[in-house]
Amino acid sequence: MLYQLHEMNRTLLNPLIQWAEASSKLFTNPVSPFAHTPFAQRIAAGYELMYRLGKDYNKPQFGITSIDVAGHTGVAVIEDVAIEKPFCRLLHFRKDLSSTALSKLQQPKVLLVAPLSGHHSTLLRDTVRGLLPDHDVYITDWTDARMVPLDKGAFHLHDYIYYVQDFIRFLGADLNVISVCQPTVPVLAAISLMASANEPNLPKTMVMMGGPIDPRKSPTEVNDLATEKPFSWFENTVIFSVPPNYPGYGRHVYPGFLQHAGFVAMNPRRHAESHWEFYLHLRGGDNESAEEHRKFYDEYNAVLDMPAEYYLETIKTVFQEFHLPAGTWEVEGKLVRPQDIKSVALFTVEGELDDISGSGQTRAAHDLCSNIPEEKKLHFTAPKCGHYGIFSGRRWRETIAPRIGEFIKAHA
């Protein structure tokens, strides 16, 4: 019933939210007489804050239309769908390299595996932008489970692994795989199973960033929640059916609005201060700072539903029973053996201040992949860097992305 109540509340509040948006524009539009009344800026700021706190946030666009390549500015970028599956699209950011100067340019192929953990793949927009100048970039674009009809079947954790394997096989030889946060675990499983089966076209490199390879190391608040609650609590408390106003009517999901509430609950004071500062920026006419706030929360507040079976299996397999580091993970009868990987170079990245995946959780991949030669292994801990800073922002652009580029160049 919670999902239905959420939808009912959203419907009831919608007229108020639309009124707040219209009122905000009424007190800011220069042709409106209300914009020239005393305290107009303060009133408009209050209305816009109300609007943004209550509005629905749809999936953002990547919005990457051009990039600088090899000293050439404004090279066009076209977003293509390379593969479309029920629960995921493989997107290709195809650069227009048809000019004479760029026609012979060869760039390493990269599969960027985005998290399926509540946010849309556009959360990695800055990651894509940082990789594009020197790489041919593909990304997994996961579908909101409430938009997938029931007749498309279920989506389990092993389906995630098979999706990744299908994408690797499709992209072929000379591929480099980068996984960010949650997918480090299924990506390592996917490549391990391919190595165990002696598949010929394994990736040249795998880069794993801020992921829970071994959540027993430096457990965070996220890890504590998963271990403090019994599995039955997750089954009975956070799983709901999609209401009839969506294509996925009847599908069991972990709703995005619950995940978003969990994100906010981890640091409510910081979010409250951020919204207050947004109001002050609007009131003071600091439009640049206000726009930065809008951009961040347009992304942060846009969430998706996860298939219930995938979410619950991830909780049990990764965060409660630790099957990967324990060496006991079986995927439909096949044991996941990272020690069978021998030819794929491994680079792990952690943030010194990461409060989502603690110190050592990602680095644990080096111990599991014991038969990768040491000269093909590298680890980097980004100083003064939190979880999101690993793949977005100044430290990503100036410190981490160049290191990844060097690693791929050295081993691909």
C-alpha cells in the first residue's frame, strides 16, 4: 500500500506544486508588476524552494553534444543505442571523427558499467565527459523497473551478470571495462566466469572504483544497515508492487523514493543546509550558485525503482553473506573464481573519505584476483576524496581520469 499512498500523495500535492512554480515566476518575470513589489525576490525564493522540494524529478539527459579531441574543439558527439534489452540499454557516445585530421585516430574502447542502485546512469555524466576525449565510450543505461511490463520477466542478480557478459562479447576484443560502485561485484563475477570458461575475448583491463568487493573491510553506515537487519526485514518492509499507472503494474520493486529517503537520511543536516543556502542565493540574486544547486539536485533527486529479486539477492549475496570474498558464490551452479583471471589488468580506485564503500573494500579485488601478474595490478587511493568525488568533479577530472587513461594506454 505504501507505493499507492505515495502516488496518491503526489497527485494531491501536484496542484500546490504547480501553483508554487507559477507564483515564483510571477514574482521574477520582469514584465510582471509583482516582480517590482517590495520583497518580491524573497517571496519568489520561497515559492521556488517549495516547488523544488515537492516536484517530481524525471530522468535527466546526458546532454553531451560536443567534446574536444586531440586539440580539435567542438567535435560532435551523437548518443546511439547499441543494444536494447528489457532492463538496460547499451549507449554509445559516438564521436564524429570524419574530418581528415581525426579520421585515422584510434581510441581504446571503454565499457562504463553504471550502478543499478537507485540513481540513473546520468549520475556518471562527468565520468563520461572525462573519458570521451581519449576513449570510445559505451555505458549501461539501466531501465526504471516500474517501466518494464511484467511479461518481460524477472531480473535477478545473475541477469545483471549475463547482461554485462553480453555487452563484453558484443564489443569484442581490445575492450576496457570500468565499473563504478555497486557493479564492481557483478562485473568481477562476469569476467571471472568468462575466464573460467576460457572465453577468448576477455577485456584488456578492468577498472573498479569505490565498490563493495569485500564489505567486511572498514564497514560503513550502508554496510551496517544491511547486516543489522535480518533478510526477512528487507523482504517484508521495503518491497512493494508497482501501481496501475505505470507499464510495470504489478511488478515487485524496491521503490526509488525509498532509496532516495535513505540517501537523505544518511546526512539530513547537510541537505537541509544546502536548501537553506539555495534560498539565500535566490534571495540575494546569486543566480550562478542557485543554478549549481538546481543541477545537483535535478540529478540527485531523480531515482528509479529496482527489481525486487535483484535488490534482495544483492543484499544477501554481497552485504550479508559475503559470497564473493568468501569464495562461495555460485551463479546458476557455476562457482565464481576470480583467481581464474590471468590476462586482464586490474586497477582499483578508492576515495580516502568514502563513506559508502569503506577503505579496503575495493582493493580486496587484488587478493581475490591472485593470478593476475603484479605488473598488471595497480591501486590508487584519492586523497581528500569522498564517494562521489571518485567519479565526478574536480578530483575526478584532474587526478583520477588521467591515471585511468594512463593505465588503459599501458595495458591495452
